[in-house]
Amino acid sequence: MIPIKIGLLREGKVPPDKRVAFTPAQVEEIQQRFDHVKVVCQQSAVRCFSDLEYQALDLEVVSDVSDCDILMGIKEVPIHELIADKTYLFFSHTIKKQPYNRGLLQAILKKNIRLIDYEGLKDAQGNRLVAFGRFAGIVGAYNGLLTYGKRYNLFSLRRAYECFDVNDLKLELRKVNLPPIKIILTGAGRVGKGAMETLDTAGIRKVNADDFLVKEYNEPVYAQLSSADYHARKAGGHFNREEFHSYPERYSSLFSKYTHVAHILLGGAYWNPKAPVLFTREEMQDPKFKIRVVADITCDINGSIPSTKRASTIPDPVYDYDPKTDSVFPPYSNEHYVTSMAVDNLPCELPRSASQEFGRDLIDRILKPLLRKDVEDIIKRGTVTENGMLTEEFSYLQDYVNGSA
């Protein structure tokens, strides 16, 4: 087979991401499994796996990756760092027509780059094959518990980024000591499962949605809600999942009943802007509204949760929200405010573990079609640009590229 050289990119976006597509051990595995492939690692002072860790396995660390055929990063590559006529894999954040990255996609087309977006790598049924959702859920739920403990001076946890890896974080969860409060978790995908992993590790019991509403407990509990638990058809009749996903505007929210009994909300469900919001700012002003800590893991700004007014950062993860004035304040400043965690890059707090799982999925699901034959059109479905043009799959982005969308 024709030799292929892969370069692991140094992250150039500011602030730089510490994650990487493959760990040192995974690079070694790739070169053993694909004898026509060589992987080099671009020098980086911030990557969670140091240059020395790659070199310890006799892997090549280089400053210049311009001789590579395929370049793999995590976040968007700065425009001035793009190398013409290469194949790139990274999260471009362009396929939803994000206005701030229009120039990036225009530059990719101009430089004749073949862009494969991780977000577009799906199976024939439309399921994503690689993602960081589990770690967003793990860290998001952890931050929610940490925030509640800090707000009420119950316990103190190290920040997730201070933990060496996910196993270290799970040991930290032994410190969680909650009163008999109730926690709502929305979402059943990767994010929801990751959040559930944290809650289970913390020893918090899961109960069903109906019992959550009416029963009292002498221990902390959580309920994982599906869309059917808090949506009703406006026209009456039973909840229909397929209809809800296709026509969410046909449904209204029943979520407020949960806000009257819950103390923490972990938002891990995908939200369609056409769907009803979970609750309104006016509902937050109701004396019956009990939620005092919101961890919006999906971080939909001005989306389904009114308190998510802006994204927070890893150094400053929380802020207070006053529903009466619709204003944001420093965290823990008033007992009547809702404390909100809305970090939009949660997996970056556990970069070693997140990279390891992401690289595992890439090896098991993506490398064979990428480096040999794309029998199931996995790479084809994820390819945004090729030969200086948008592919058929992403032709809907043309008005976005033109500046008219």
C-alpha cells in the first residue's frame, strides 16, 4: 500500500486545548496495526501527554508537519497555520453555520484542503462514531456537585482539572456528602450516561420520575428524565418520540413540576431551538421554584435554561443568576440567586482520559476506512470539503460560505 504519514497537531487555538487525537501508546499501536502508516507528533508545551512521553516509546516528535499527508487535531486550526493541499481531521465548528468560523471554512476551500469533521463521522443510521460527550457528562455532573457543596459549605472537592485522570476524579467523589436533596438529570445519550456515571460513583441513588415527584427520601436521589417525562402534545394524545424529534414545536413543556421538588439540575439533553424551553424566567421567580444550582452541560446560551446567559470558563466555572432582573452576578453572592455552571469545554478538564477514549474510538471505528477502504462511506459522510469544493453532503453550507447565511 502507498505509505501514509499522519501528523498529530499542536493545538493552536487560544486558549490552547490540552487534548490530542492519540495517546503515545495508541500511536505505537497504530504503527503496529497499519504497517504502511507512520505517525509523528508536533512539539507542544501544553499537551496533556508530553513530548517526552511520546519519545519514551521511540515515537518521533517534530516541529514541522508540512510533509505529512493527514493532519489530526482537536479544535479549529488557526487560518494562518493551515497547510494547503492536505487532509485535516478536527472539530471545525462550521457545519452548523457558526458565524465566527465562516472565514475558516472559506480558507479551507481556498487552500484546497480536504476537511473531515469528527462531528460528521456517523454510521449509516446517523449515529456519531467519535465524540467527547461522555467526559462532558462526567465533568459537568462533578462540577454540579462541587458547586452545590461549595454554595452550602457542605464539602470541598478538588477541581476536575486538578485530578490526574478520571479514576483520580472518582476517588475524589468519595468526599461528597449531601443532605436528602433531589437532583434532575436530563439526557440519555453520551452526556447523560457520563453524568449518571458520576452520580452513581458518588453513591447517589437513582429513582424513577414519578416517585421523584411525590416521595420523600432520607438520602440524596436523582431522576434521569427522558423527553417523554416533561413534554406533552399540544393537540393531546400520547407522546410520540419520532414526532417530537421531527416537530418539537407541536409539544409544550411540563418541566416546571420537577422544579418544585428538585434542588440541582444537570442539563445533558440536546435542545432543538424549535422545542419548548425547560422553564421560563417567570417560572424561576415562582416561590415554588426550588432549584438553586444548575449545571448546564450542553451550554446552550439563551437556550432551554434561562440562567445560561453566557458560557463560563474552566478557571471561573460558575456565576449567579437573578431571574428578577435577568442579570448575572459573581458566584455565591445571594441565597436567592441561582448558581449556574456553564463551561463549554468540559472534557478539557480531564484531557488524558478524554484523549484516551477518543483515540480508542478513532482506532476502532475510523482508521480502517480512512487508511484503507471506506466500504461503509463513513469518511465520505464526514468529509466537508474536497478538491476546493463543498461535498454533496455539506452543500447546504454554500450560502454560509458565500456570506449570505
